[in-house]
Amino acid sequence: MPGQHFICHCTICKSVYQAPYADATRAQARHAVVLIPPVLGQRICRECNEPVIGFLKIPGLPKLAFIEVAVVPPDKPIPDCRRHAHFDTRAGDVPDALPETNLEMAAFLAQTPAILNVIAKG
């Protein structure tokens, strides 16, 4: 089950997705296989060869999966978008009222409660 929906403006996401941001959801990696369609490989779509999932392992915590919202099947509910992360590296202005988090550590700290929530829900 997707744990949090956010817009990431970090330089890594912009480079990987060749887009001004990534529209992503986060879940425990062990649940990722049920969140992405069978046509997708480990990290790359077998049809379009585009990245669709990334992983983060923090020592002592379960591995997390970051999944492009566009590839989550319609029968899997996605939470409302909660924030912009790494907003200081955005490609341009964003016309919404979502909270904006700047800088690497601030973005990580702002998302820590949501990450822990995803971990706790298992």
C-alpha cells in the first residue's frame, strides 16, 4: 500500500526521470511488487525502458521503495499529495499550496515522520 505521495524536485529525480520533478509514492520495498504492474521489471519498464522505482536502505530500518505514481495500478489507492521535497532545486514555480521543504537535511527531517509511518504500517 502506498505510504505517502509527494513531489520530489531533487537533482537525482530530475536526472533519472528527465523531468522537472518526480511524482512519487513511498512504501516498504517488500510491498513494491504488489504496487507495480507485472509488465514492469525490477526498476525499469520493459515496454518503454523508463525508470519506475527506486530504493533507499537506511541502516537499521526496512528498505523503502519510491514508485512513480503514474505506474501504480488504479485499484491501489494513492494518498493525497502532501509536500514538495527539495523545493530549492525546483526547475520553476509550482502553482499549488503544498508545503515546500528545502535543503537535503530539512527535506529528510520533514519526511521522517512519514517514513516511520510507512515502516510502522509494514
